[in-house]
Amino acid sequence: MTQQASTRNRVGVTLACFLAYCVMSGMLAPIGVVLPPLAEQLDIPVPAAGALFSWLTVGILVGSGLALVVFDLLSLRAAMLLIYLAIAGSLLLLRFTESAWLLRLALGLVGAGCGIGLAGAASGIALLFAGERRASMLVVTDGFFSGAGAATSAVAVLFVAAGLHWASSYLLVGGVAVIIVLLAAAVRFPTSEAARVAPVTAETGGEGVAPAPAVRWPATVWLCIAALFLYTLGQNSMLWWLPSHLEATLPMTREAAGSVVSRYWTGMFCGQLLVAWWVLHLGARRMVLASIFGTLLGSLPLWTVTVPAWLPWLAFAWGLANFGLLKVTIAFASEAVPVPTPRLIAALLFGATLGTAVSPVVTSAVVAAGDELTVLRFSSFCYLLLAGLVLLARGLATPAVVTPAPAMTARETQ
């Protein structure tokens, strides 16, 4: 491969990996906006419509588990091709079926594909980049996730206000999946073999470095896994039910209530543009404090303030004050072990995925037992528990002796 062709290939692979995060966000962000029209189409209560999306979130959880074996059976390129082709077809089905069971099946397939696809995207980025550049690129994935969330929720508001089908915004997500398929067909993805064997260096006397021995995870890691579960559960509790609460209790139209959620994702996207710089200067240990308190305190005005004109700006401020909590917590937890192995990162992400998976059932049950305001208070309570767990984790944390990871050269293959 020439230098120019190699650069184009790297850009193509990187773009495909970034777009995988857009597909996941594009599925989750508009849920609170599309629930009322979906309930109207199926002639069911809104909480029952929300429970349908448990097939999506449980599918994401199942896909996260399947990702542990899928990439041992298929190459990264083949897996991305097949998965996003299936996602595109399933999203097309959402638009043209009124069967609740077919909706459940399609959402489940999309969720499983997103769970596997995100693992593939993270693997592709990890193999293409090393050191600080790899960390920066992972932060950029959060920017794509947040930006896609802002865009798709805003588009969903416009489509619902225009009287279009509730799944119309998901057709755009399907278009992104098609772009991933085209990119995967046109580029060469890196293999994982380079990650298994360290390069020969002068310090190793010409021998490859043996894999790091297994390390028992300290309590700090387990507390962070639990905290990430509460983070996604609290986030979904707020974002999915806030539009219904505002529409029912304040003089806000469905379009205005839905735009509040869009402002959150916009604020989160803006915050991601600054997080990489802040983490480099403050460190993950300090940054995680700003993240947990910003997320907790920023959630309170959304269910206590009753001035409609303020709510979009409060949602924007809440997204900004999130400070990349997910990735910052993962970075903080990784400092508790000598070498942050892929299994450690996968476990932390699994905690967040589990919170998303149970969100439809848990939040619908909370609403059924009380009302939309109850589930918004439940969201802030989740963040309060999260703050307690992270503070405890900081108190127990002792800096690990970190062995610098050798740079990896990603060998490209068909």
C-alpha cells in the first residue's frame, strides 16, 4: 500500500467506527419523542410503548456479550458488513409494519447489532491508534455519539410535529448504517493479531513482551462498574420521560417539550469538545469529581423549574456539565490497575449497557407506580447514588504501578 492509499484507508476505517456510535445514539436519543405517536399507532398506553424499547436495550446488552466471541469467528470487516446490513434492513421494517411482535423483533435485532458494532468500532480505533492519540480518538467517539443524539432527537421532533410516521427519523439512522456498509466494503480493517504480540524493542533484547499476568480488580473498579450502571439508568429515566412530563404539566407543545431533550445532547456535544483538554490538564481523578456533581446538580432544575423558556437552556447546561462522565469514569477506573486490559474496559462498558438494557422496564414501572415526575426524581436519585459510589471509589483508590503499553502497529488485511 502506498502512503496516500494507507492514509485514505485509515480515514475510511476511522469514519466507519465513528458512524457506528452515531447509529447507537440515533436509536436511543429520539425514544422520548417517538413514544406518544407510537402509543397512538398501536392504541396502547405510553408506558406500554416505552416497554417495547426494552427489546432494543436488552438487544444491546446481548450484543455486548456476543461481541466477546463474534470477532473470534469473523474478521472485523466481515462482521461490520453483516451487522450494519442487518441493522439497515431492520430499521426499514420499523417503518412499514404495525405488528407489535415484528417491532419487538426488529428492535431486538438492531440492539444486538449495535452492541456488537460498538465493540467492533472500539476495536478498530484501538488497533489503528496508540498512546495518547488513541485516548483522544476515543473521546471523539463521545462527540459523535452526542452530536448524533442532538441531531436525531431534533429531527424526530420535526417529523412528529409534521405528522410523519413515528419511525421516520429511524430511516435516517438506517441511512447511516448503509454508509457504514459501503465504507466497510471499500476499506481494509486492521487485524487484532498485532495487539496480541508486542513489537520487538531494544529494551526486550529482541524478544516480544509476554502478555501481562491476570490482575484481580480492586474494589474501585467494581464500584465504577456499578456507578456506570446508575449513570445510564438515570440518564434514560430523565431523557425518555421529560418530554411527556413537560407536555402534561406545563404549557408546552409536544415539539417544544421534545426540543428540551435535543438541547441536552447539544450541550453534551459542546462539552465533549473541551473534555480531552481538561482531562489532560486536570487528570481523570479530579475530572471525575466535576463530572459526577455536574450531572447530579444539573438534573435537579429540569423537574423543579416550571418556566418553559428556561428549560431548553437548563437542559443544555446539564449536558455541558456532564463532562464526559462515561469515558472519564472509565479512565479513572483504569488507573486502579497496572495495565487496563480490554476485558476491564469491556466490563465497565457492560455496566453502562446493563443500565440501558433495564431502563425501559424499570422506568415504565416507576411511571406506572407514580407518574412522570416520579421517574424524573428517580433519575436524580440514581445520580446521587452514583456520586456516593464514585466518592467511595476515590477514597479506596491507590495509584497502580503502570507499565507503559507498547505501541501497536495495525497490520491491514482484507
